[in-house]
Amino acid sequence: MPVYRFRCRACGTFDADHPMATVPDAGPCPSCGASARRIITAPALGRGDSTAMRLIDATSATADTPAVVSGAAPGRPTRPPRPVSRDPRHQKLPRP
């Protein structure tokens, strides 16, 4: 069922569910009971309660505020250090 947004002059905006066939131009405000007009908004396509929608919401939330990491994850092996050659001929090779 689509979600529509209404604006009450006294209380502000609120959302209400209505079938597409019977959506009213105005509805009662849940706070004060006054008539509130329906306003045009972007479609609310991502308002599902599925596992996929929760994953998408969690992923988009981390785009703006990523978690700060201070080190490697616990239990993960770190890479061993690269061996350093002691051969003097290798020191003459060009460096990148």
C-alpha cells in the first residue's frame, strides 16, 4: 500500500497509508484532527521490511559515516613481512 504525505497547518507533515484507488486529497491530522492537504513528494520505494531492504539501509548508512578502524580485525592473520635481500647486487637494481 502506498504511503502519502500530508501537511497540517498547525502540526506539520505526517505520512498515511491509503490504497491507490481511494487516496484522498485531504485527511485528518492524527495530532489535532484538523483537515490536512496531501502534498506531492518523491515516491517511497524503499519502505519495505525485508532482509534485503535492511541490508541496503545499513550499507547506505555507512557511506556517510564509516566506522573508524584502529587496527586489523581480531582473529585475522596479518601478512608476513616481505623478506629483505642482503645481496649487494640487488642494491644496484633500479628502484620503482
